[in-house]
Amino acid sequence: MGLSPWLAPDPHAQNLGATLQPPGASAWLGTDHLGRSVVARLGEAARLSLGLAVVSAFFAVSLGTALGLLAAWRGGWVDRLASLLADAVAALPGLLWVLLLAALAPGDKWPLYLGLVLTAWVEFFRYVRPTANGLLASPQVQSSRLLGFGAGYILRRHLAPPMLGALLTLAAYAVANAVLAVAALGFVGVGLRPPAAELGILMTEALPYYEQAPWLLAAPVLLLLGVVLALQALSSEPRARIFDPARENA
């Protein structure tokens, strides 16, 4: 599946008789140094990069939200342990964690997934934990507890609605960061490896031919810029406010 099957039969198909062709009717964005369609390679790169980023963001949202809710609900040593773990992970730059894990198995996807999740979950934890603490102390939640409603009801009725909007914007931000991280690792040769079509790899392959075929480098750079700007626009939406008792119905 993905974009590339609609654009070319195979983004990896080589044609050494048609290398470095400029954009035209036969090749909308030209061909690379191996005669491969740049359009097809970009489609495959977008599918791969966004797929990695979205899956990683999903697991980061799940992990950070679950730990944040657990810390707020249980408190005590559970809260302190989860907070200590988050501080320890945040002590190192996110890209460094991804780089260290990706170096364990260059070219494999699992270190990228693990590294991206490890660096992104802290942001969700740090939002969910204090927000959930405020919500759990509200009169509405206390009333629900006195009436005998369980944790599932309190989560659905009182915790999830106020936090959902902010979690979605944070998720868009996490996806944008993951796309940049995957491209950066591919560019320095630590992430995915050729012949995989990935935005960082496409930039690396295009660099030696920058003067002869500048469109090769411009295409992945502009695509990366467009994807990140679109995701950053989503993540810049105002975050959901922390629970306001005046707005919540019992």
C-alpha cells in the first residue's frame, strides 16, 4: 500500500540509461543517479517516514498517558517512581536516545521505534500527571466516588474529555519530531539504510549531484519541510485547558 504504487510500479526499479533526467512528462520530478523515479521514491519515503512516526507517537501517547494516570491515581511511591523515571529519560536529549538505540542495529526499524517512543512519552506524562491530579481533586470526581462509580466511569466522564484536545495536539507535535529524527538519522547513515526510500537517505544520495541535478535534493527537503510545517500547525492549536469546575457538569 502507500503512495508509491500509484506513482510508479516500483520505487526501487533502476534504469541506468535514464539517469539524472530533469523533471518532465515522463518523470514529473526527474530521476536519480540510478534512473529511479523521484516521484515514486518520495511517495515511498513519505509512507515510510510517516508510518514510523505515527506508530511511534501512538505508543508514546499510550505509555505516557497510562503512566501519568497511574501516578496521579495511586500517588505515593508510584508517583515518585514514575516522575523519577521521566526525569531520568529527559536528562538526555531526545535525539541522542534515538541515536544510541539505532546504533545497536543499524538499518533495522525496531531501534527507531523504541528510541522514538522512549523520547516522546515523557511529554505526555508531564501533561497528564498534573492535569489528572487536578481533575481527581475536583468536586465532580469526589461526588462520583461517593456515588459508587468506578475508575472506568471516572476516566471516561471526568478525565478523558478535558485532556483529549491537548493530547491530540501533543501527538501531532510528537509525529513532527519523529519525522525529523528519522530523517536526521537516515542522513547521517545511522537509521534506515539504502536501498530504502527514506527522506534522510534521499538527501544523502542527492548531495553528490547537487550542482548537476539540484531537483534531487530540493524534492525531499521541500517534502520534509511541508510535512513538518503541517504537523507543527496542528500542534500549535491551543491546548485544552486544565479542568475548570465551572465548565464541568457533575
